[in-house]
Amino acid sequence: MKEAVSPSTIDSIDPAAPEADFYIPATGPTRLRRNLKHDDTFAVVDSHGDIGASAGDSDGIFLADTRYLSWFEFLLNGMQLLLLGSNMRDDNSVLTVDLTNPDIYFENKLVLHKDVLHIVRTLFLWRGTAYQRFGIQNHGDQTVSLRLSFAFGSDFADIFEVRGIRREHRGVAAARVIDEKNVLLSYEGLDGRVRTSALNFDPPPTELTSSVASYAIDLEPGQRQSLFATVGCDGSGRTPPAPFLRGLVSAARATKDATANTATVETSNDLFNQILCRSMADLRMLTTETAQGPYPYAGIPWYSTTFGRDGIITAIQMLWCDPSIARGVLKRLAAYQAKSFDPISDAEPGKILHEMRSGEMAILREVPFGLYYGSVDSTPLFVMLAGLYFERTGDGDTILELWPQIEAALAWIDGPGDADCDGFVEYHRQTEQGLANQGWKDSHDAVFHADGQLAKGPIALAEVQGYVFMAKQLAARVARRLGNHALADALDRQAIELAVRFEEAFWCPEIGTYALALDGAKKQCKIRTSNAGQVLFTGIASRARAVAVAECLMRPSFFSGWGIRTLSQEERRYNPMSYHNGSVWPHDNAMIALGFARNGLPRPIERVFKGMFNAATYMDISRLPELFCGFQRRRGRGPTLYPVACAPQAWAAATPFALLQASLGLSFNPEMNEIRLMNPRLPSFLDEVILRQLRLGNSSVDLAIGRHDEEVSLRVLRREGQLRVTAVHT
């Protein structure tokens, strides 16, 4: 996905190569990790609620691409506690950990049997502050004397340092005790900024140093006692934090309010309901309220920031049930659209952002990702999303506001995006610091020829030409609605001409699908990849070619039983454990399924949908990760996980909703005030689906869709306004 290379080929990479700088090393944590997030702050803790207590370098409390706390370990008499259970609340707002004491010895004598103390550890984030409560109860029949301690510290590491990049020079860190209950950790970076973590302990500890808070406690039989700790990042720690319960209620209420206008889904399958619940909770956790509106940050831990491509695709997947995400994504990306040329950041006028970073290394340009524009697809995808949003909502005011940015994006597509004027959009990084591959498969080895040789740029990717085609078609419809008929006609004509050129240049009859790309010499990369499936979503392929591509993708060499692999087993670089050359990406499968729906191919949709559903049932807390390995499905075994996959990941979380849309063929017509189901079908694991608060304009409807073998029934349960609902079979 981003700044990564395939671990399977890391040994062959020149250590000095720029691509290796952004590789994410795999480590083996001994405890499961849990994630919390609120707006720009996120936390990665282990199953005990600790930070830095076991192997795994991604632990910490993070804000603005900086780790503000790298160590926070809870100990009893200097020993780690035993885990009873670790559970995320269904809405992801709170982590609750149940702990107990191990056997404790003093001078070789057992002084406290295990399982006497019950400790409930509760963690949540709210407005830049991490809150923790420790509720301790003595279930024994004797008074116990305890020494509870919290060991803490911070390296204030940049997110790219956490990911493995080593820096020759760093700033200066300090720690000091402020008073009986407060400690301030600080770091003056090479960028001149001072970053602080303010720790507060309540009640005041028995002993407090700059790295340890200790409590000497006597607990009588049955007695309970609570301890509280907060960590405020930067300005959030300058004033006393809100009381624990007030913050807890506020965080839960904000999470609930965020879904108030979102369509909800309930089905006959309890397992699928759990998957949907987790997916929606993950999306709400990842969505940050920015100055321009809500924006789904890409993923935790490595990508908790604004990514253009990820935000757009997530918005497309969720457009049918929550258009507000698309509006926020469009406005934020429009605000940061490039206005000038900057080779270091791969910026060109009209280009849409790839990635935004605000850590010390980005500010110092030790990495080029402060505002980085090195993605070839974000710009046509931006225009696509604007058109799809308009078709979904009829919101002419927002589109009119964004029209200058849409025109600038179209100008980039026809200008710098097609530097050799051959009619295709290509990419080529402007400096050695930038990403070598700038499509969604951006690992260094993702674009190659049939003999395994890496392709040399500039590279024209197949799906990107499809994005351009769809972008121009949609922009033409918007322009026509705005009264600009001359521009609309020109865009329609350009789209038709592109489709003709695309078929001639990209179709490979010998492999029965589209080439992955054209290299710098306009030579086809004749390999079977999932990219061809995303081509179907854009409508650039003819119906006959779409059927051929679908047949190719659903063969055993592509379809693992869990999903469609990124690369066919028949290709030289196939590796089921690689990042992009044989793994399975949920969002990729969702986009392909939407392409199947566009071309009236319900059976492969059902197979993909069922595979993803079955995969999710094996995942921890029913959460689809960024990707998983592409090994063939075996009876009685779940899918094989990928070691450094982000979870949660926005476009993976949105996948079940996009698959449901593909299955039902949902589309919207604001002009006719109509919701349409085109060739609706339900997979075999769903007997009924109920959609509530499905909105179009000022109207809304509740629908029940039932499965009857291969047919479906449609009932309107509630209607508000003059909304029409139709089902069409072709």
C-alpha cells in the first residue's frame, strides 16, 4: 500500500536504495495489540494495557506522527500481572482489561496466592489525553500489603523512526517531577519544537520519580480501591484533565453521535452483524474531524493521517450509506491540492495529495512526506469521487464550491499527468527520495514483466486509465448540469477516445486479461493481476472483456477461497506472503466486486462476498485487516495473517459495506428521488438484510430484502417523503 516493499525480496534490495528507507520491518510481539483513537491521537497497547512491556516496536501513544509515550507498564511487587481477559467495547471507545496477581514469594515463601486480586484496567482517549483507571479488589480472606508501580517514559520518536529508520542526530529529551502527582516529559526537536507529555496520577503516589510512580497499599478482605492516571499530549496536558467518568461519558456520546445520520444494516446472520458492527466502529474510530470535515485516516499504527487514495476509496465504498465522509474527503483534499511544482514532494499544479505528515522528520524533510503528492491515481480518483458524490446526493452547492479544484485536477490529467502526450497518465518520481511506484501497489517490486524483470518508467497502470475514463465521464455529467455543455461534450469525447486507445494498448489475448501496465518503452507488462478487476469498476472495459476478466480472476490460480489475490499463481513473482504479489487485500476485492456488479455478474460477487465473510469470522474481534496472505484455503483452517498489516485499516473496514452494495446493486437518482436495486442478490449466508435510515435528499426509507433461493423479495418497512424504490433485473 504505502512506502513498503515485499518482505520476500528484502534480501535482494540495495540497503542504500530509497525504497528500503520506507520498509516496515516485521517483529514478533508476544502479546496481542489493541488500538484506541480519538481524532489525531491514537494508542497502541498490548493485551494487558501496557506499552513497551513486551516485544513489538509499535507500542505507544501517538499524536501528529510522534510517539509521546513509549513505556507505561503496570507492575505488582515488581512483577507483571496475569491476564484474565482483554476486550474492546463494541464501538471501539474503551478497552477493558481484567488482570489478577501471580503467585508472589518473599524469601522463598509463598506470601500471596495467585488469583486473589482482581484488577480491572480501563483505558480510553479523549481530546488528546489518554485516561486509565485501575480498580483493585481483594477477594482473599486476609489483608494484603501491595506495592503497585507504574514505570513510564518516552522516546518522542518520529513515526518513521518507530517504523525502523535510524537517524544520525536527534533532539534533547528531559523529564522532571512537577509536584506530588504530576510529571512532565519533554523533547526539544531539531525542528525547534518542544513536545511534551504530562502525566498525572490520582491519588498522589506514595513515591514519584521522573520514571516511576509507586503506591504502597493495604487492602482488607473485600476492599476495593481505584487509581487513576492520565497522559496529556502537548497542550492537552497544560490544564487538569477532565474527571475520568466525565471523559468516559463524553467519549462514548461522541462516538454515538458520529453515526446519527448513517444508514444502518441488520441481517439474519449474527456473525455478519458482528463484522458490520466492528467495521463501522473501526471507521468511526479512524475518522478524524478535520478543519474541512470528517476524514477517514488510513490505518493504525503506520498510516493514522490523511492519505488521498485511501480516503477517496473509503469514501466511495461508504458513499451509499454515509455521503458525509465523501464530502469531508473532497473538501480536505481540495484544500491541499498542489498549486506549484516541487520535485522533492512530487508536486505539480492540480495534483491531489498522496500523504500528509507533521512529525519532526517530515518538517526537516528527512522524509519527503510532509505534503507529498507521489501518487498517480489520487487525482483522477478525486474527480471520480466528486462525480459519484454528486450522483449520490445531488449536492450542487458542494460541487460548485469544488469546481475550480475539479478543473485543476482535469488539467493535471491532460498536462503533467501525461507528460509524453500519448493519451495515458503515467508516473515517474522526480527525485530519488520519492516513491518508485505510485499506484496503489506501491512496493518496489509490484510492477514487472512476465520474465520477472522490474518495469522501468514512466509507468502507465491499467486501472489508472480506467479511473481517468470514469473521471471524465462523471465530470462531463456534472459540467452539463452546471450548464457548461461545451466542456461536457469535450470530456465525453475524450473518454470515448481513451477507451479505444486503452483496448488497443492494454488487452493481452494470450493471457486473457488486461496488462498490468505499459512501461517507459510502451511495452506491455503481460502479467495477470487484480488491477484488471479494478478496471471493471470504472466502465472502460466492454461487457465481453469484463466477462473474460471475471473468468480469469475467479480461477483457482487467482481466487484463494478467501478472496482474489493481487497476483496470479502463474506469474514469476507470485508469493502468497508478499505485500502486493500474491496477498489478498479486502478493499481490492470490494472494488472488483463493484466492477462485477456494474457488468451484471452476480455469481462472482457472491463468491468474493462469501470468501471475505468467512475470512472475517476467523479474524481477531471480527476485524478485516489491511491484507492477509494468499495461501489456498484449506478445510478447517483460517486464513494466514500478514505480519505487519494495519488493523484497523479504513478501506478494509469499509469492505463489507461495499460488498453489500455490490450484491444488492444499490444506486441513487436524486433527480428522480429514486433508489434502485439493480439485479439484487443475497449470498447464501444471508437470508434477510434490513437497511434502515437509507437517505436521499430530505427523504429516507427502511428496506427489507429477503433471499428465496436465487431470487430476492423487497419490502418497504418505512418511508418518509416521496422516495421511490425500484428493483430492476436485466
